[in-house]
Amino acid sequence: MAQVLIIDDEPNMRWVLQEALGNAGYDTHTASSGEEALATLVKTPIDVAILDLKMKGMDGLATLRQIRTRWPKVVVLILTAFGTVATAVEALQSGAADYLRKPFDVEEVLFKLSRALERQHLQAEIARLKGGAPPPTPGSDPAWRAAITACADALAQGLDVRLIGEPGSGRASVGRAAHLASPRSTAPLVVCDLGVLPAAEQSTMLDGDGRAAGYWRAAGSGVLLLRHIGRLSRSGADALVRLLEHRSASGVGPLLLLTGTADEWAAAPALPQRYVVVEVPPLRAHLDDLLPFVAAWLPNRAIAPAAAELLHAYDWPGNLGELRAAIERADKLAGAGPIEVQHLPERVRSAPLPNAPVRLPPEGLSLVELEIALIRQALARAGGNKTRAAELLGLTRHTLLYRLEKYKIADT
């Protein structure tokens, strides 16, 4: 599990975050100052730092810059109760992955922490790509790869992309993989999640406020990925239109990857530019990719054959998002052993196996009672004719007579 360093000079705040993240399965470390945080980073490998901007001594921005210079692979989330939007943007420009306002909701912290870890994985992928290795994007199904290729081709031609797909289908993953495969892979990919960005702040966070640049300038000549396009506010859309007009006139600015479901696109404000539309397939359309995704998320975890069969039998209405949640839950339940059937959610365990003529109820059943019930139904449908009833059951007449005697089933 990821190693998280909590940096805050308020003891209660450190305790609250340590309890919440510990209960969620993260390994946590704490520091009460920027100086103590740097000393911890020297001794302990850290994946993510949650950093308060307002601290005595070395403040949050100074600490952030030290971390980004000395430990560039560490992803930083900032906390602010005092800073303005401009301060938050300045921190983002200095390398922070995202920001949280005090008082915060624990679920929001966990959500943004998960997104920060995704960014860390992306940085590792870019490093491997620069080293000559192919992008380690799970999935080889033609439908999945076609979506990535179409998106990468559009970026190579300097075109914006509209990614449409069901919730959890991996629209952002396709966008990230396409960025890595495109000529812009060495330029930044900046992710802005409109689903968690307050509507009133979208304009400033996208465009900046004169003192600090927003997401648009942070993306530079790279790619700006806007998630959950249905949450784009009117003011955010106006800011985006201005930026697009400036890009058209000057030739300077990032390309856009815009993601959303069909419903989100229907609810989004209209934008004037033309897009290449790429549809991301649902997981049920490329189930052969299921185990490669699981292996990418949990590289050292074995899965029992019976559990793997059920994973393939379920239709995954929540797509890759639902699969990842289910498999991470199973990973915790399995302990040191392989993931078994009992570690999977009930909805997955009760999925009918491929080509199975009868669905096994989640609570199980009695084969004897089922057989007796089917024999009685066959006799009733055949009007008591045992030869015809045997044919309906796929039995010989002799075998049916044997079962009638065995179960003491009276003639109908």
C-alpha cells in the first residue's frame, strides 16, 4: 500500500488524517514542520505527501518546492484554510497535484489521494517510455486499442478529442495512454477534474487570475485533460472559449481531451471548436483485457481459477471502476493467499457462468429438491405420460422410473 506523509503543524489535523488514511489501508507517517518532513523524506520512501500551506518556520510553498526539487517522484496534495484561490494555483504551478480546503471531507481526501496516486503511476509510465520501453497500458483487445490509437492519432494531428463512454469505462486511461503514444508525450499532461472543482472557481482555476496561471498554462504545449465535462460551469465554459480563441489566434496552448458519459455531454455547455469523437468501449466488450488490468493493479496477487471464471462471467455495469473497487476489496480480504471466490462481492459470485442453463442462487439450493421439482413439472406437462416426461428431461424411460421409485414420487 502507498506510503503517505502528513505534514501539518496542528496535532489534531495530523491525527484526523492519520486515522482516516490508516483505516483506508494506507501506511502513514507524520511531520509537524517542513524541516521535519524533509528529514523524514531523507530516511523513508514516500509516495504521496499531504502538505499544509500555512505552517510556522518553513511554510508550505517552500516545503513543496524542496520536495519537488529533491524528490520529484513524490506527489503532493496541499491543504489550505487561509490561502486564496491564487495561492492554491501557485502551489499547483509549483508542482502540487491538487489542493484541499479546510475543513475537508474525508471522502474527498481519499478521492483526491487516489487521483494523486494515478498521477504518480503516470509519471512512472512516462519515465519508462523515455527509457525506450513501450507504454505499459493494460489491454490488447482490438476495440480498446482502437480507441487509444484514434485518440493518439488526433493528438498527433493537433486536434482536440471528445472521449465518450459509460461511467468507469476508462476514458481518462485511454486519454493518458494516447498522450504517451503521441508526439506530445514529452510535454505535460495536466488533469483537471471538473467533478471536484467548485463551479465558482472553474474560470479562475482554468485561466489563472493575473498573479498565478491556471491549468491551461500549466499544460503548456502539452495536453489538458478535463474530466466529467457535464460539471463544466457557464463561467468555466466562457473561460475555456476565451482560451481556445487565443490558441487559435496565436497557435500557443495545449490540446484538449474532454471526457464524459453521453448524459454528461448532453448537460455540458456548448463549446465552439470541433472535436474528434472517440468512443471508449465498456469492459464487457473487451473481457479478455480483464485479467491484464487486474495484473497491472495488483502485480503480485494470484487469482484462483474459479474466481477468475466468475470475474469473466459478470457483466460489470460499472466497468473498470467497478472492477478495480472489487479487486482491491478482494485483495484486502485474501490476506497472503490467492483471491478466492469468497473474496469477491456477492453480485459477482452470483453471476451465471457462461453457457450455464440454470442460474445458481446466491444462497445456494438443494439438488435433490430441484430434481424432484423438475420431475413433477415434466410429468404434469406430459399429462402423466412417463415416456414423454422422460423425453422432456433428457432421460430414458427406465431412468425416470428409477428416480420415481427413488424419490417416492406418486403417479400423476
